[in-house]
Amino acid sequence: MTGIIGKKLGMTRVIQDDGRVIPITVLHCEPNEITQVKTVEKDGYPAIVLGLSVLKKPRKTKKFHYLKEFRVDEKAEVKKGDKVSLEIFSEGDTVSVSGKAKGKGFQGVIKRHKMSRGPMSHGSHHKRQPGSVGACASPARIHRGKKLPGRMGGQTTTLNSARVMYIDVKNNLLGIKGAIPGGNKSVITITKVS
């Protein structure tokens, strides 16, 4: 297996034997159920689709709140209905973690793009404004990609090469070094890096 879906609980710390304090993010990863097995013959590539959190009233087309596809080896022996738990990981493994970052709403250029402000003295008319944005009569428009105010956050963010620091298979808890994108109780995808 290559990954699992979980939910973020929050952050804590682990104290090493040599006294170092390492911040970790704790994830609750219930055993995921394999809802679909994709094969090279049928779909063109080998993969499995994992489901998390069964619906109270499952429908014919939807039985889980969250679904995520993971690539697997062609020789992997998996079948629909199998469970995937935290036993696929071990302490020290390198993983890739994806989550939806916290939304911060509509923000100006100082917070969104880390631009500097103008002078704050009396009479200044450009204290926190973006400044000049256009080019003149030609091309008479703003070029695409210009850093302007807008909605910030809320996008899917991936943290590559994170390290597994703590595993509790009995309580379905996984501790990953450092901060992980997303708020508490948000859905996180953990993929094993080979």
C-alpha cells in the first residue's frame, strides 16, 4: 500500500532522548476501506481508491464521505473491501502530506504577497496600496500574473518529504514532524514516498 486518508487533530511535541524537542502534527487515521481496484487492462494503470468515514445513509453511488486514489504496484495483491491501516507505515518513513490550507479571505498585497508599504507620514496617499499596476497606453491593460489583492488561502497544499515521528496503531494515531496544511479536523492525505 502507498497511502492512507486521515483527519488532523492538532499539534504537540515529542522529546527525544538527547533532550531535543520536536514539534509534530497528530493525525487520526481510521482504517480505510478499498472501494475500487483499478487495473492496467481495464483502466490503463494500477491503483486503488480508498474510502474514509461511512455515510449514515449510504446511497448506490456514494458510500463514503471522502474518497482518494493511490497508485499501487501491478503485482500488489489487493481486493475490494480490504482495510488499509497505519501498519503500512513505520517510524522514520518519509511521506508526502496533502491538505487544504486554511482560507484567509480577501487580502491586500502586503499580507498576500509580502509587499512593503508606503510612507505613513502625513500627506502620504499610498500607505498600504499596491502602487502602479498598469503599463500606459500600450498595452492598455494589466499583464496576466500581476500580484494584486485577492482571495488568499484555501488551496490544496502538499508538503513533500515529511517524516513520521510517532505511530500508535491501536488508537489509529500518526505523528508527522512539523506543521501540516489545513485546520484541525480537516482531511489529510498521507502518501508513502518510495
